[in-house]
Amino acid sequence: MALEINTSNFEDLVMKSDKPVVLDFWAVWCGPCRMIAPIIEEMAKEYEGRAVIGKVDVDNNNEIAVRFGIRNIPTVLFIKNGQVVDKVVGAVPKINLTSKLDNLL
């Protein structure tokens, strides 16, 4: 299951991670976010132990969204060693996300 990332666990789970991190910025009211939610959950199972897959609710964690300049959702960030190395904006097929993550492993 994808981790719920919030302001209290963000530094430990994302910035200090020794594994690549995939962050899905989403909101309950966002239709396209609901479209990729199952993909994010599948990736959490498939990459368990190899990558950190997390979700950031932008309504409840606005400061994280502001930190990364998130203006549209869904936005998926790919982070390695505390740095954003890639991103995808909008609902995309699973292969678009997994191929970017595979490049970081």
C-alpha cells in the first residue's frame, strides 16, 4: 500500500530515503487523481523494498505541494537522494510511471 506522506513524516520517508521515491500529489475531489490511484497502489506492491511509493494529499499538506511548486494534480514526482529527477503531470498509463522509476533503480 502506498504510504501517506504528510508534513510530520516527509523528511524521514522522502528526503532521507536511500531508495528512489515516487510521490503522487492528489486530492479527493480530483477525477484524474482517482484514475491513477490504482496504478500507484499496484506500484507500491510491485516495488516494495526497492522504492518508496507515497501519496501527498495537497489539501491536507499544502506546504509540501508549495515546496515542489505543484500547480496541477495529479503530479507524480520521482525523487532520488532528496532531489527531484523527473515528473509526470496528469493521468498517464502505468508504463509511463514504471519506466521512469525503473530508470532510477
